[in-house]
Amino acid sequence: MKIAIVGTGYVGLVTGTCFAEIGVSVICVDTNSEKIEALKKGVIPIYESGLEEMVNRNVKAGRLHFTTSLESCLNEVDVVFSAVGTPPDEDGSADLSYVLEVARTIGRNMQKYILVVTKSTVPVGTAKKVRAAIQEELDKRGVSIQFDVASNPEFLKEGNAINDFMSPDRVVVGVESERAKKLMSKLYKPFLLNNFRVIFMDIPSAEMTKYAANSMLATRISFMNDIANLCELVGADVNMVRSGIGSDTRIGRKFLYPGIGYGGSCFPKDVKALIKTAEQNGYQMRVLHAVEEVNELQKSILFDKLCKHFNNELKGKTIALWGLAFKPETDDMREAPSLVLIDKLLKAGCKVRAYDSAAMDECRRRIGESIYYAKDMYDAVLDADALMLVTEWKEFRLPSWAVIKKTMEKPVVLDGRNIYDKKEMEEQGFTYHCIGH
């Protein structure tokens, strides 16, 4: 079977590489010629554990190819996955211009039946627009060629994307014909052999499933952050509360961790897009409005705690940040809480010393040289008046606190992810602040 993946961003590159890994012949397409040339040389544009080795292995095996021209390979393939970006517009709605341009390119150049599958996260109703765009181009050409559209939203967690693709909780596929269902069943057959669930449904339901899933997870995060903030006021321990409610099988333990807010490429964008979709249909997503509000406030909570500790006298203080990426195992800083913190610290007159296991270059690209980029976690805390843990990378879990205490100007730790033990920190002479205690 031969497929094309349009877009070599996070979703497209992981999807194409993983399909190649199970034996599918894959052509990855992107209009960015520099990116394509780099990929041909084995240079990966994103940080994802295991991806570089898998790309190089499948290129060498002849199953994975890269090109800038969809036109050149379109009629060699059975299925085209559209995995291009859908960035948010100013009003929060998803920008479908790239998705529709892919559709128009297909319509202008297809010579035979093709199944066009939207992999990007798109609002309900996008498949209809894709179908209309393809049909419009076919009508302009005066030809009649059958084609199908489908929806196959991704559920990949950054930092664990390969495992998520190869061992999925479920695969959601929206189709509108038996021919499309047979093609998608054939493509996902290797997963069915391992008893993974491929859930077929209508296309609007598949499109909605992606937004509903991410919005539900975002809701759990904001709910626990709200509870954590109340715990501090009433003298409760949010970790005990989390353990208590997570033991209820109706609730479960996942995504009940308090912290400094969610970020990344999915949750913020998808919550906004679902709110906008509701507005366009005359409905208000009241819960999601609250989810957004709580999340934005939570991104400032460590700064607020810092202000309280130093009685709002922050000018000239040196603050160390451990972590810049929005989560561990990625270099992604889109909507990262660290960006809010850095902005507030700099405006307050602080000097910022930061270290991250993967996102240093990405941070430099975003904010330049406005902060000091430390050589390692210990360099970051040199002469610092306070340390803020922002991203819970594994290397931060068991540092040498004795060394750190000697290195810091003041032994103050603000733990934005609750990974340290308050009693142990205080026994080692640190003033310790966390979330929900």
C-alpha cells in the first residue's frame, strides 16, 4: 500500500514514519524545501524520542520518502493524509487555509480514485469543505473522478508519540462510504492484529471527538488547579485530595495533577476552537470559558508566590528556572507557562537564569538573549535568590540539594509541579512553596 502525508510537522512526520515502520510505502510532502532537504539527510526538525532513528531506518529501507511536490506523487498513492497546520485565527477559530489548499491541489491534479483523509485537528464540518474544494477543481477541469474524504484525528502525546501511534488506546476513523472504510481497515490492519480498537463513525462525530477529548483533559487540569488554589486557602493538601478522588473509578487518576497550567500545541488551540465552533452555532461553552480563565491565571501562580515571598520587592533579584518546554520530553514552547513567567520576571526587574533539557534553542529563537541560558541545572541556580521548577524533567527529580544550597544566594524553591517533598526540603534548609499546600 502506498500513501502520501502532506505536512511534515509533528503530526505528519510521526504519522508517516510510523506507517512506514509497519511496512507501508510513505511519501511525506512539504512545501518547505529546506525542511525536506534536511529530512533527506536525516536531520529531524522536532524533538521526539526515538523518531530520528526510526526515520533513518525507514529511509534506508526504502519505505519512507520526502518531496516538495504533491503533484508528482499524487497518482501513485491510494490515500492522501492531510496533516498541515491549522493555526488559530485572531478570533480563536481554526485557520483552514492550508487544509483547503491541499484539497484544491488534489482536485487540480488527481487522475484516479483517491481517499483524502484529514489528520489535522479541524472543526466539525471541515470534511464537507474539503470535499467541496476538490469537487470545484474537478468541475473546472470538466472531469468526473470518484474520490472519498475521511477524518482520522490524531491522539499523540508529545514526548510519547511513537508509542501512542504504535500502541494506541483507540483509532478513530470517520468515513462516509464502504470503499473508504475498507481502505482504512486495510491500512490499520496491523493494529487490529494486536486487538487495538479502530472505531469507525460518521465524519462529523470523528471531527468532534478530537476537540471533545482535548477539551475534557484541559478541563480536568483546570479543575484540579482550582481545587489546589482552594486547598491552600482552607489548609487542605491537594495531593491527598487528588489521591482520594482519583481512587473513584468513575473519575480515575489521570490528568488530576495540579500545576502551573497547560500549554502546548493542542489544548489551548483546541479549547479556543471548540468555543468558537459553539459560538458560530449559537451556543456558549460555559465550562470551557472557565477552563481557559483558570488556566491563564494559573500560569502566573508561581510569580504571585514569588511576589508574596519577597513582599513585591523583586527588582534586581536573580531567579533560576528549571524547565522551559510546556512539558517534559519535548522542545515545544507553544503556550508554555515559562513564557508567561519570564515575561513577568523581566518586567519586574529580575535577572533570569534558565535551563531546559531540550528547549534552550527554541527559547532563544522565541525571546532572544533577554535571559541567561545556563550550561546545566546547577549553573542555572548560581547566585539565585529563588529557584522555580517549571517543567518536570527527570533530571530535576533528585538533584544535590546540598550543592544547590551552597550555590544559591537564598535557599528558596518554588515547585510548580509538586515533585518534591515539603518536609524533606524544609529539613535541608530550604523555604519551599508548591501548588495546593
